[in-house]
Amino acid sequence: MAIQGIDLSIIWGVIIAFGLMMYVIMDGFDLGLGILFALIEDSRERDVMMNTVAPVWDGNETWLILGGAALYGAFPLAYAVILEALYLPLVLVLAGLIFRGVAFEFRFKAEAHRRHVWDKAFIGGSIVATFFQGVAIGTYISGIPVVDRQFAGGALDWLAPFPLLCGVGLLLTYALLGSTWLLIKTEGMLESRMRHYSRPLTYLLALVIVLICAWTAWIHADIAQRWLAGSHWMRSLLLAVLAVGAVVMIQKALRKRHSHLPFIGVAGLVFLGYLGLAISIWPNIVPPGISLWQAASPPSSQLFALIGALFIIPVILVYTFWSYHVFRGKVKVGDAYH
Amino acid sequence: MFNLDALDLARIQFAFTVSFHIIFPAITIGLASFLAVLEGCWLKTHNQVYKDLYHFWSKLFAVNFGMGVVSGLVMAYEFGTNWARFSDFAGSITGPLLTYEVLTAFFLEAGFLGVMLFGWDRVGRRLHFFATIMVAIGTLISMFWILSSNSWMQTPQGIEIVDGRVAPVDWFKIVFNPSFPYRLMHMALAAFLSTAFFVGASAAWHLLRGNDTPQIRKMLSMAMWMILVATPVQIAVGDAHGLNTLEHQPAKIAAIEGHWDNKPGEPSPLVLFGLPDMQAETTRYSLEVPYLGSLILTHSLDKQIPALKSFAKEDRPNSTIIFWSFRVMAGLGMLMLLCALAALVLRRNGALYRNKAFLWLALLMGPSGLIALLAGWFTTEIGRQPWVVYGLLRTTQAASNHGALQMSVTLALFVVIYFSVFTVGIGYMMRLVRKGPNAADARHTDDATARRPLSAAD
């Protein structure tokens, strides 16, 4: 599928991976905020939390649509069988995202005595969406059986210990992204509570990451092989060292009451986890058996969409950055936007 | 219970989620352009009425937009979860088109929406106006791509079939396929009309309650101008769209007309009303006007229009439904024209704002744009059956391999969620309408409450 020596499938693989990583980090802190909502009872503090992401959450969620659409355009077979296989978890993700998304608006429009309903919808929606995203990732890592270009597994394959553990792992990841995001955007009591939560969350997340890695290597000999065979163990070791470094850095930045560094450290840790996932399945796009090239759409499809992507994604990054810049700084209790 | 199989359930699920979804983007498209016009007028004239209206309608826009986003996300994934065989077959076309929609439209809307809704104090007036325009353009670009994709499924071209799957050959032909320009224009005007009738009905409601302010009058006036300009154009575009369908999807036209047989050498009548029966292959209780079918569809008195019996039974769309959905759409179009002309006549001496009968008509016509839009989509989508990609892939071959139980559970889940969430949201929108632009703006100016996520509404 190469045109003049350029492998379009690899480029698209990287673009989709980039889009989904943007999603995980950016909607990760939105969803994490929803998870942490459960721990904050003061309604003014809840207002502040929501307001830190109100102008940007919609753009953050758009990266998920990009991930889906790009997969659809560049690797239709992967889009078809992965989504078919993950049907029930994905429906629950979407259901969660519906409640989370509308809560942003409905919360302020409900009568005072009904507001708690939308607070609960925000918390519940965030938790359900996050947990089942994790379940979906876990099911994906475990492998999707495909026969004759069709999903050949069962409707409840995702209901297994490993995917469920991945769901817990993602809850911790997003909660930590959310708590460290609030270190950047808030002050006073709320900020110190988030600092207080971030430390144990980091350790718990590190523990779950170790568990997930060990479990993966234990049940998937082929993935363990990828990690350890030949000189690969050096790459794996480097990732592990960097991950430990990230955890140390997060804890140190938290101790020193740094505002931005903890979030950057968590984002780095997420990136490393992401890299580890990529190494584990490369060059498959539907593990264990379908490669990027087997799932690819015809080169003319990939090229057509790529022309747009290469021009437009940098522009998107510029105005996304601009929007964050416009709304920079701490959000205070009682702040009004107009 | 109704003895539905997994395919029926998948189709019902798609019809349900997409019908609910399309209401929100239609209003988003219309309101975004309306807001851009309001802000432009305000910047030019410094008339406070425009700014008040901008703030009022931006609150409704925010609620509506949010519901469009979350219901649209479902659609982006439903192609794969429920229609995996279709995605595998045609993803090389519809996938890149959807990718372009996300890249050129969704990010544009999302990126500037925050500034548009919350950025009044953070950016200058010109930059804010720019943000509003970007959001409006984003909604139009979005419509461009998704309608190109849908139209390609109706009138596919520019492709070849390789290994049993679609491979693109000429992207220009794919994007600008034969039915696309008509469908795009028809949908754009439908979105503007739906919004104009919604705005007009909101104003009429206030005027009927004696809440006669310059803001309310301006709303009604702008809505009625829009309706006056857009309705005749829409009728002409609809006619051209019909002729285009006649050329590319004659079976759909035959089903819309409930027309079963052509007698040799005789012009085709138009069935005004009747009840098409797919089993008996006839339209019962039909009220026919001779020659009119030929006249409308061939613009002649002797040529015949396609008849359903000339298509194999398994290739016929369901006439019982689309015969009526088409008539609902066309009938509402005529009522819209009546409303537009009545407004024009009453405008001359200002009776537009006082005439009770007209205000009642405007109020009752509030949902007419959306109802006509849905009826039109039902007509064109059900009329495409039994194909999902016309002439290339049958709907029966397009679905994922889910069991009926799984599909029933998810359908029930979607129905419960959509009704509980979106009816509440629409209820909040109606409450905002009831408060009206004056009260809402008074609140706005001394607004010292918390930042209002994705809305300033309360």
C-alpha cells in the first residue's frame, strides 16, 4: 500500500494513535473531573470544577470522533470488527458520555432542588464512560477473534477479569488527570484537596499498571515475547525506567506544590503507557491477527483523507491552543464569564 | 413481542437515533447563522435589540448544540457497531468523508464555541464576531460532508468494486455525486426554515401573551422575512430534487406516488390520496387526478412516470410509508408558503404583530419545519430501500452479527436515555423561550453568578 515509498497505512496508524492519545489526555481530565465530583460536596466548588472545562470539553471530546472517523476511513475493516466486537461496552461508553455531556448544561438550568439529579448524572456518566472505555481497551488487548472479515467472538467476551481491571485502571488514570488538571486551574481549599488526592492516586495507578503489565505478559505469551525477546528487553526496560521516573517526578512536584508539573508528569505517564500498548500490538491494528496493511482502505482513500489531515490538523492544534490560551488562568469561586 | 429480527431492530435503532439526532443539528445550523447575522447587525448598527437577541438565542443555541454533540457521537460509532458489513464494504468512501467532516467542521465548531459563548470579556468585539462566524461556517461545512456521504449512498458513482468492496476511483465524482447538490440545498433550506419557524413561533407566543417589545417584534420580523425568501426557493429546489430522483431512483418516485401500473400510451395520473398496499400491489381508496403525474414529474402531458410493478418485488421501497411521509412534507411546504404570504400582507400596516389569527398560525407552525424535515428524510431513506448503497449493497447484507436479544437491550437503552435526557433538554429550551429575551438579558447584565458551562442559561 505504499505510494512512492511512503507507507500511508503507517502514517494513518500514527495519526489515529495521536488522535486517541489527545482524547485520552484531554477528555481524560474532563472525565476525571466528573469522577472526582463525587468527592466534592460544596456546590460552589462543583461550579468551579465544571467551569474549568466548560469552554473546552466539547473540543476535547471531538478527538474521540476523529479517532473513530479516521479509523473508519483509513482502516474500515478494523473499524467494522473492533466496533462490532466491543458493541455493548461502547454503547455504555456512549450512554455515559450523553449523561456527562448534557449535565454540563442542564445542571445550571435545572431548578435548585433538581440540580442534584444532574450532578449525579455527571458523576455517573463520567464513571460509566471511563470504566467502559477501559473495558474496551482491555478487550482489545486481549485480542478480537476474526473469521472471514467478521467478528467471531461472543457478545460478552469483554466481561472478563482482565478487561474489568483495565476499566479500574482507566478510572484511576482519568481521576489523576482530573485532580492534577485542577491543580493548574483552581486555588485554595479545592486545590489543596486535589493535591491531597493526587498522591495516593498516583501510587494506586502505578500499582494497577504493574498488575496489568504482569497479567498481560502472563496470559499473552506472544506479547511477552514482543517485550522481552532479543534486544527488545532493553526497550521495555527503558519504558519501565521512564515510567518510574514519571511517578517520582509527579510525587516530587506535588510535594513542592508545583501547579503545572504534576499534570505534565501524569500526561507523560499516560504517553508511556500508550507507547507500551503500541509496542505490544504493532504492527497489528486488530490483535492478534489483522495488520495495519490488511485492514487498510485502498490507497486512494487513505491519500484523499491524508491530504486534508496534514493541512488541517496543525490548524486545529493552533486554534485549540488559542482557545485554551483565551481561558487561561485560575478559575475562582463566583467567577462569571460574561 | 412484535416478532422482530436483529436486522429490523438494527434498522429501528438507526432510525430512532438518527431521527432524534437530526433535530439538533438542523436547529444548530439555522441558529448559528442567525446568531452571526444578529452579531453582525449589532456591530454595524449598535442597536441594542440585536445584542439582546444574540444573548437570548445563544443560550438556546448552547443547550441545543450540546444535545447535538452527544447524540452525534452515537452516530459516528453506530456505523461500525451496528453496520459492520456496510462499513467494511463502503468505509473507503464514507470513512474519508466523515474524517473530513470531523477535521474541517467539528473541530472548528468546538474550537470557537467556547469563545463564542464565554469569551465576551476575554476577546475583542471583532474577534468575538469572528468566533461566531467560524462556528456558523463549521455547521455548514459539517452539513456539506455528511450530505455528500449520504447522497453518495443514494446515487453512488466514481468507484469500482474490488474484491467485493468499494474502491474509490474519482473523488470529485464521489463528493459531487448526482443527487448531492439538490440534497444539500434542500437540507440547508430545511434547516433555515426549521429555525425560522421556531424563532417565529417563540415570538408569536410572547405577542399572544401581550409581551410586545422591540426584541420580540424583531424576532418575528426576521423570521418571517427568512420564511418568505426561503420557502419559494425550497419548493423550487424540492421540485428539482424530485426530478433528479426520477432520473436516478425511479422506484423511489413510483413508491412516493403510489403508482403501480402504466397503461400503454396513456399519461400517468397523480394519486392525491390513498393507501398503498404492498401485498395487493395497489393503492386503495385512491383519489386520482389524470395527467397531473406526468405534468409534475415529466413536465409534459404524454410521458409516463415509473410504475412500481415494473420493478421486481424485492426491489420495491415501502410505498405505504413514503407515500404519506412525502405528502406530509409537501403539504407542510404549502402551509409554509401560506404563512409567509400572510406575513407579507400583514406587514404593511403592522398587523403582523397584532393579528391574533396570524400569531396563532405562526405559533402552531413552530414545529412544522422540523416535522417536514423528518418526513422528507423518512421519504428519501425508506425510499432508498431495499438498498443501503443504492444498487450496490442491500440493507440485509449490511448489518453486524448481533443477536436479537442484544439489539433489543441496546434499543431499549437508547429509547429510555433519549427520551429521558433529550425531552428534559427540549423542556429546558422551552423554558428559556418562555422567559424571553428581555428577562434573560436583564439577568445577563448583572450576572455575577458562577460561570455557566456551555451555556449562560438560567
